[in-house]
Amino acid sequence: MASTAARIRVPSQDRAVRTRAALLDAARREFSERGYAAATAKSIATRAEVATGSFYQYFESKDAALLELARERQALVAERSLALLEAPRPAGGNEAALARRRMQAVVELVIEAHRDDPGLHAVLTERRHACRELDAITATGERALVARIAALL
């Protein structure tokens, strides 16, 4: 018998890519609005306007969808933070003042990411303590950001 991971579909056609994206968006909204416990594969699929079986073509479980959302969120924060930290230095500027401005911008960016979707942030924070993989995704992102900030300072 094939493993569940072997049955998970990687979309290549436009329609399949759109279906998977709709499922991820629906998962984000379900987790954000209803919380982890109330969100189910069925409620996510219903919100995405697809059959529950379609959910299972792309995700092994609601946890797999949550991990994907965490990876996307972590990548977005990292990309935006690095853009702020690695922007070209203006000529003749005060290095300490520039470092402070960039640090402040990164802190504001991270705070805004949490404020942008407090419901999802709450679920990710809650589940981080119960899911080693989610904790690893989050911790890896945090360590990378701290290392980059340390290099800036």
C-alpha cells in the first residue's frame, strides 16, 4: 500500500494550482476565524468550494495545511526583513543611525505580520507548542532573522 505522502498531489496544471491555492486560503481563513480545533478538512474544503476529497489530494491533514501556511508566512517575513536589512547603504551616512532605523523597520514588519492576521497568529503560536515540525519552522526562521540582525549590528 502506498504511503499517504506518495498520494499527495503536486499541482502542475493551472486549475490544480488554483484549487490548491484556494484550499490554502480557505485553511488560513478557517484557522483565523474558527481556531485550530474547529477547522476541519471538510470545513476548509467547503469554504474553498471543493469536495473534501479534493482537500486530501493536496494535503494529508489540516496540520499539513497549517504547516504550509507557516512556511509561507515565515518566508514572507524573511524576504521582507532581508530586503530591509540588505538595502544599499547611503553614502556618507551614520552607520549606527542606519542600523537603528533598519532594526526598527524589521521590528515593525514582524509586529505588522502578527497584527495582519491575529487569529492565524494565535493558532500558529498555540500549535507551535504541540507540533515539533511547526516549532522547527518557526525557530529556524527566528534564528535566521536574529543571525542577520546580529551581522547588521
